[in-house]
Amino acid sequence: MPDSPDELPLQIYSAAQVRELDAQLIAAGTPGHELMQRAAHACWRALRQRWPEAGAISVLAGRGNNAGDGYLVAALARRAGWQVQLLAVGEPQQLQGDAAQACAEAQAAGVTVQPWSECATLRGVVVDALLGTGLQGAVREPYAQAIRLLNASGLPVLAVDIPSGLCADTGCELGVAVRASLTVTFIGLKLGLFTGSGPDRVGALQFAELQADSALRARVPAMAQRLAAASLQPLAPRSRTAHKGQLGHLLVVGGDRGLAGAALLAAESALRAGAGLVSLATRAEHVLAALARQPELMCVAVASANQLRPLLAAAAVLVVGPGLGQAAWGRSLLSALANSRLPQVWDADALNLLASGAVRLPAGSVITPHPGEAARLLGCAASAVQADRPAAARALAQRYQAVVVLKGAGTLLASPDGQLAVCSNGHPAMAGAGFGDVLAGLIGALMAQGLPAFAAARLAVWLHARAGEQLAPLGRGLAASDLLPVIRQQLEAHSPCQA
């Protein structure tokens, strides 16, 4: 069965790092053909578990080691009595080394190798063994044609190591990419499986380490780390004598006219995540409605930046931007907050004003852009951000010397010191208004309770995504506020309030 996200390894590698791991395995005494055999057996086991009654496969093979895996899968299926169709999109005569040996083994098992044709009729489960992790640049013909026809076939697809056409390092679709039902990846997890177009192309994910020695794996430093319970710093348990004054005072600033809901969601999120005190500085006309909805909040009407001074003197952490707007009121407040030395989380219109050059970000802050906001902050197109999300997250962390949460499927987190993390949880039911506001308040609450900025952002992103997954079976119509009680439950399970 496919691995659940929390069963996958924590370490994530670049394509070059996985090739280095592969080379070290071979140098340590495991022949390359043996690794290829292990990969093929892992794919064949996964295929039979997922589609036990299929009885037929169509293998699309390229001309590299990825193709070699496909030839060996074809041999296993043929020996098991399945109907096997092997279509060589890459010339078999161009295969070298272990891949050539795999092709010969498939033919010896009775597999007939047919040249690819646009008139080919695919059947059964399609095994994508076209292009591996070494792909550079856009997919060329006839591979692009084969991928388009495969995607249009409507048949189940098993991708060998990575869906062909997907960049292993960025998750960018290189012109066209296979849409797999199941991907079996080997030796090390690749970042592109989890971000960019990866979540939409990978399908269910299964990991096969191919008996890679853990000590050998430790010699290659991972590119990134996947968020999971075991990799996240918990909040410390509370003592029996704890009181609200010891648990952080969070100040949310936002909610211009017509935008009250965003700031209120952030404040409610912070309250439900355990911040000792939560204040909301907003427009006067929003105060009564906010108190009626959540009387535990300390709501203060703010008409000018000067009125923020006593609030800043009492606060420990700021969340700025939800519903702030970009009019004179929001610009004035943000200018005052930018001069504060308090730890801050900037979201939404605070980021748009930051991109305009109107203010400077205080040191040690957290910013939570979606791709459009990230593009404005970097002065590029949103498509450029999505083409290389890891590079964009790192560039933002360096430019602004901040912890960056680049939102979207496969949310990425980057710190100024070069750390990178990716969230493999979440659900498309979370695609709606207000979810970012809940996340901003959650990050701020964890910071107010003592977690460092990067640790708080990591834990918050994971809790937020896990809560969405828990509610996902209900389908469409998920509201951001629906997450709040579930986040509270997830937080207690991860970081018990009392030891």
C-alpha cells in the first residue's frame, strides 16, 4: 500500500544527491544491476498490491536507467503470466550498461520490444519508465507525444521513481509531465515530488530504500527536511502554576473597513492555539462584532499609529497584515510596526506594502507569502516563483533575512541560515479564503509561547495542514474557521499542555 506521509523518511534530497547516494551504494559493493533489480521488484510489488486483478501492463521505456527498471518490471510481469506490452520510445540499441542488460533480460523472459508509435493502443496498467531524475529542459519529442497520449488514455499509471517530465528538484512540469496514479521512488525522496506540480502528478507515493545503508545515507547531507511529528520542536508543557502572563501576549493588527474577518480569524487562531493574551487592533466599527463573536479577545479601536504605542508596550509578538488593506490607515500602522523590535509575522497586505518599498521588514520576522505575493516581493512573475519554488523561498529568506513560509501545495519553509523544509500534508479542500489568516495567527501564537521563529513556523504549517486533512473527508465547503478546534486537538496530541 502507498505510504502515509508520516511513514515516509524525513530527509529529502536533490536529484544530484540521490545520484551520489546511488554511486556510493555501488562503490560499497552493490552492483548497479542489483539495484535495478531491487527497484523493479519494488515497483512490481506495488503494482500487484494496487491493481491485483489487472493482468496486463504496458511499459513505456526510454533509454536510460529509468528504462532499465521498466524492462525488468516487464520481465517480472511476463514471468507471472501477465500480458505485457513494451513500447520503446527510446531506441533499445542506444541502451548502455545496466539498462542494456535489463533489456536483454526482458527479451530472454519472452517480452517483445516494440517501437513506439502514436497509433499504439495502451492496455492494463501503464508503467512510466520514460524519463528519470536527470531530465534537463523541456521534454522533447517523441517523449512529449507519448506522455500526452498516456495522460489521455484514462488508464492507471505507475511511475518509476518520478513521473516523467517532472523536475526532481523543483516540482516544475518541464513542458509536459505524466499524471501518475502511483509513484514508487527509490533510495532518497526528491523535493520535486512534494512541491510545485509534484502533488498533482505523483498520485500516491511509495518509497523503496533499496536496502541503502543508513550510515552511508548519512554521509550525504539532505537538501531539505519533511515536516512530520518527529521532526518538529514541541511546546514545553505548562507548570501547574502557569498563568496567562507567562504564555505570551499576541497583538494582531489589521481589519480595515470591509476586511474585518481576516484579522478576526488570525486573532481567534492565536487564542485557540494557546497564546495567553490576544489583542486585536482594528477599526472602531469592527470592535463590537469581534467581541460578540469572541469575547476573550481584547479588541481595541485604532484610528492612528499613535494609538498603537500602549499596545506595543504590552505585546510580545505581532501578527500584521490580515485585512490591513493598502490605504492610508494600513500604511500608517505598518510604518509604526516596522520600527518595533518585537518578533513579527507579516502576511497579506503587509507583504504587498513591503513589496512596494513603503516599509522595511524588522529583523527576525516571519513572512507568509502565497506565490503572487512572493513574486511581488522578488520583483518577478508568479510563474517564475512556481517554476522553482525552493529557489524562490531561499531568495526571499536571504533578501529579507526572515523565515519564509511559501504557501501552496507543498508549502516550503526557508530560514536565512539556509535551512529548507517542505510540508507533505494538506488537502485541496483548503483552497479557500481565510486559511492563510488562520496560519498567521497560529505561527504568532507558537512564537508567543516560546518557540523560535523557524520552529514555530514549521509546527504551525504542519498543524494547519494536518487539520485540513482531518476535515477533508467532508469535501468542498471547508471554512477556515472550521480548522480551529481541530488545530487545538492536533496541538495537544503533539505538545501536551501538562506533562
